[in-house]
Amino acid sequence: MAVFSVRGFTAATAATADHAIAQLWNPDTLKRIKMLELGLFKAGAGTANDSVYLVRTTAEGTVGSTVTPDADNSWDGDDTTASAARLGLAAFSVQPTKATPNLWGWVASVVAGSGVIWPTPRGIWIPPGTGLAIAQRAATIWPISEVYFVFEE
């Protein structure tokens, strides 16, 4: 199996509860991918009520920008993704459809540069035509942040 990492900077979100910050989307109709790790780090200061959660998504929504990993993102250095998995960034004008319940959450420090690395030792499978999103819990503006996902297929 090939391992890939994909990263980028998000836009600040709207002050709306449950707004997606970033999403790893698997557009393939047959292949599943496995998320191994994700990281989220604030580039600017947040608010005292900042918290996020990881949730499965069943529809991609409309995202402002995407990053599709290529051979440079392959840990082998020369593979390309068979699934065409992509990272959705920037503000979502139409939110992804979130499944319930949330997988897990994290309360963030207000300090710029604070963040979290969520390793998943056994991985989280993402079936074809679905994704995993990081979303804010409270109706606060989540600041611009750097996010990354590591996945295998």
C-alpha cells in the first residue's frame, strides 16, 4: 500500500457552529482509503470557546479550494493516488453532509500556533464516495490554520 500526505492552509471559518474547517474526501467509486494521522495548527489566535471534532461525511459539499496529492506527496516518492483523494480547504459555501455521531473532539488553546496531532494507530477507513471532516463545535470564527492528513491506499 502507498502512503501519502496532503496539507494546506484553511481559511477562517464563519462564526457558525459545526462549520467544516477541512475535509479529506475520497471521490473514488470502488477504492477505500485509510486515514493514518491528521494535524491541525492555528496560524492565528482563536477564542476561548474553540473546539473541533472529527466526523464522517457522506457528501462533499462545495469547498473553496482543494489539494490533490501527487507523486511528490507519496512517501515512496513516485506513486500517484489511485483514488484521487483530495483535501478540501478554504471556506465551504455548502457544508459537507455530516454523519453522526462525531468520532472524537478536542478543545483548543486560544494561542496562535497551538494545535493537535491525531495519530490513528490502526487507521480510520474512508469508504468510496465519503470523507472525514474536521469541524468547529461552537459558533465562533476558527482562525486560519495549517492542516494535514496522512493516508494510505
